[in-house]
Amino acid sequence: MKKMLRLRNFLLVLTISIVTWSCSDDDDGVTPMTPNEMNIVETAQAEDALTSLVSALTTADNSEGTDLVGTLSGDGPFTVFAPTNDAFTELLNQLDDFDTLADFDTDEERAILTSILTYHVVAGVAANSTDLSNGMMVTTVQGEDLTINIDGDVFIDDATEIDAKVVIADVEASNGVVHVINKVLLPQAIIDALNGEEMPEENGTLVDIVVATEPLSLLEAAVIKADLAATLSSDGPFTVFAPTDDAFVALLEVLGDDYNSIDDFDTDEEIDLLKNILLFHVIAAEVKSTDLAAGQVATAFENNSVEIISSGDTFVIGDASDTNANITAVDIMASNGVAHTIDKVLLPQAAIDFVMSLQLKTIVDTAVATDDLSLLVDALVQADAGLVETLNGEGPFTVFAPTNDAFAALLDSLGEDYNSLADFDTEAEKELLTTILTFHVVSGTAAFSTDLSDGQTIATVQGENVGINIKDGTVHLEDASEDNASVIIADVEASNGVVHVINKVLLPQAAIDAL
């Protein structure tokens, strides 16, 4: 008859067993363990009191695609809460038809055992007892959280009503730390299964895993928004570096007030960007933690790679930004690949450029924010020709922006009738001012200093050309007058173009003739 996972007065007997443990420290034959250079699996294998844990790991690995022994023998770092033999015996006593761990002999049963075991592992950190604090929550590889309760001793709160007690703390291994506990921890998913509720299908697709993992809810929303659910549910295999909700919240904060949720990616351009960001987290191969190696790895975002960077005993993930992502949980196995959670949204260069563009001001806003360009702003307004609206538009534009001193020099040259830009007050004078201002604007391109060459001529919005003269590394501009202007501040990037600050008001021939 098929074995059934059912509780037999589980909580009552568990309460009795923990009370008994508290009365006798020698029930399990546990002796204090000393730091060693063995990895976590080797450390467990060397301890008589942890033979059941080793047996459980080995049994779970009998299912194809599961390699807990290999993972916990890898670089880590890991924090493992290791149940004693008595803890496993007590669990087995509560399960109908499960006398030994070998009785987990179907893929479905071994998947349940894998869920239990991965609920005892925290990846990405070796947390000693001094790193734990009362009320602290840690996310396990299984996906659910554990809560630390410090009341004299250290207790671990799982989904049951009875906490596990740390009976030996801080057993150092070469790839992490082990804390021996007196109870097998049970996540809510397993509690539901033990109480007769349907167990979620194990090893679903990567999308199924994301949907079922609470700290990945924003990744789920992003996958749906970018229409990638079908892709990540296909055969694969894929490796997904899965940013947590906190990682997405941090990204939204960087993007500013216009991005409060994933739903704010609502234009075609923004959705395409979101899609490319997500594809930048996907590798078209199954790469477990034990397979990670330093170097560039191509992603599903064409012609874009992430960098796997060695960092002590583990790896971090590098993108186009200055900040690397830490791997917080590894080897979450799916039917079509594997997921590793990370604490940062990886950004390709296209996304970096987008973020920077959000932080840039328009050409007009840039001029308004620059004290030495206040007369240029006054001139744009005084011309009353829609120039402010135009230079606030999409562009791109290249603007040669005269300083306040440059405009003051122009006014001085015009005589006593022009003491300020407000003196351009007739229609003819406003048209003249517009002619001068549009001679400083190039439309259709954002020409940085590296795009300019000696002897080049550039057509302006006014219609006449400005000549480029480069001498001793300085860009000079030739107008219709006898004096050239010099670029004194180059390449002031704006969201809709670029500004070069110059020391003279440029004059086209039409303006010279009018003056």
C-alpha cells in the first residue's frame, strides 16, 4: 500500500520530545564539535550524531536534477541548521509507513524531503551565533523564512508551534557554518502536505517557482509585464538570476517619482526596456552553483554579458553599473533549469543609459539651473517664438549657450537703446532676437565635442552655418563676425541633447545686416 505522509499526534509527541531533550543533553550522544577545514557535508559525515542528515541528503539526491550533497560541498558560503539523528527519528515516528529515510523512494516523496532539507539552509552567508539577533528573519533556500528567537539559548522558529533549539553552535566548515539543532524544521508547504493538503508540484517551471516564492512577487509582475512568462516556461534549460522584491524596490527608487511600481513601465519603449533587463538575468543553459566560474557569461539579452566575479569563497555578479549583485540563495531547481536569487537588479548598458536619461534635465531646465546662463533663458522667453517649448521637446539638439557676460557684451555693442534683453520689445526686434538664438541651435543631433572636427561646418536651425575650428584642444566657433567664440564648458549632457557653453553671442549674417 502506498505510503501516506500523515501526522500522528505530531505536535503533542514533538512537545514531549523537546521537553525530554531539555532534561537530558546526552540523549543523542552529541559531543562538542571543533572547527575544521572540511566542507559542510564532510563535517556532517564525520559526526556520528549527524548520520541521518547525511542519509537524508543522499536519499534526496536519488532524484534526477537534485544534487544537495554537491551543492553543500561547493564554495558557499552556507549556514546550515543540522538536525540530529534523534530529530530525524522523531520525525519518522510521526509519519505513517516511513520507518527510515530510505522509505522516501519515489520522486514525489524525495521532492518533499528536498523541501525539508533546503529549509535548513541559508545561502550566501556564514552566520555565526554572534551574527544572529532576536526576531531576525532569514530566508532559506527552500524559499520560506525562519525566525531567530534568542531567550538565553538560540531557538529557530519554523512553521510549527514548537521551536528548534540550537544545541551546538558555530561549527565552522571550509564553506560555511553549521548549527546543530534538536528538531527537523518544517516549512508551511510541508505542514500543509502532512495535514493532507495537496503538496505543490515540485520542480515546476522557473515561472512556477517565481510565482510560488513570496519574495519574488515583483519579479513575477515584471515577467508578466514584459510578456516573458511563456518563454521562461518553455523547455530551456535556463539559469535565472532572480532579483528579490527588495532589489526591485531599490531600482524603482533610483528611477524616481514616476516609477512607483512595475505597472509604471507602461509605454512600448519602457516595456521593451523591462524585457531586456529581465533577459539580462537569463542564461540559456543550466548553471548550478557548483558550475559557476569567474568570467563573462552571455545572457539572453543579445550581445550582452554578465560577469561572474570571484569573491572570497563565493561569487558576485557584475553588470554595467558600479555595484555587483550578491547571490543570496542558490540551486532552486526547476523542470526547465535553475534559479539563484540575488539582491540587486542587474542592469545592461541600455538600462544604465535609460536611468541616466531620467536623471538628466532638458536643455532649458539645464540653462535655468545654471546661474551663468540666466540671460540666455531671458532671451528665449523674450523672443516669444516658442523656443522654450521647442528646447524642452524630444530633440535631440546641440545648443551653443552664451554666458551672461557674452550677452552683456552684445548689449554694450548695440548702444544705449539696449540696456537689457527686455528692450527687444517690438515684433521686428523679437524676430531679430529669434534669428540670433536659433543660430545657436543644431537640430536632429546631440553633437558632443568628440563628434566635432577641425574645419567642419554645422547647419543651424536659423539656416546659416557655424564653422568649427579646433586649436590646442579647444573648440572655437566661427560666425559671420570677425571674432570667434570659444567653448569654455563642453559636453553638458541633457535629456534631449547637449549644451556647450561659449563666451560670445554668435551672429549670423542676417543679424549683422539688420544691426
